[in-house]
Amino acid sequence: MRCGPHFVVAYSTWLWRHGEVELLVDVEPGTVTDIYYAPPHHHLAKGSIGLVPQRGKGLVVAVGQVVFLAGFALYLAAAPLLADLIDRLTG
């Protein structure tokens, strides 16, 4: 790349673009400028970009989504069994 200011756009792709972020970087003559990008943990969060290593955003929400879906699936699987057990015990 030529030296001078550059506008960097980074994003992740999985089914569609998400985690899009932008950074203005000034590249000095004869130097190397490392840019670090960390994708988000879920599609609603933005990514992280910078000149130092980054961490992805949205981990708490992503874990919450997994826990919710697992609990809902367990409920759907166990509800008919519990209803049948209650009918047998009371019936």
C-alpha cells in the first residue's frame, strides 16, 4: 500500500454481512501497520477493529441465546412426559 491515510472496512460473512466496522489508518513510509479485527459473537453486535489485538463483542448475549434455546428445547421434550406422569399419578 502507499503511505498515507487509508480507510479500512472489515466485516464477517455468514449468510450475510455482519460485524461491519471502519477504521482510518495512517501508514507511515517504510513501516508496516498491523490491523486487528475480531468478529462479533452474534449477528446483532458490531465487530472490533484496532491497531492492537481485539476481543469480539456480544459473548454474553450469544451464551444467553444458547442457554435459552437449550432450556426451551428441554421444556418441549419434557412437558409431555411430565403431563403423562401427572395423569398416571392422579388417575
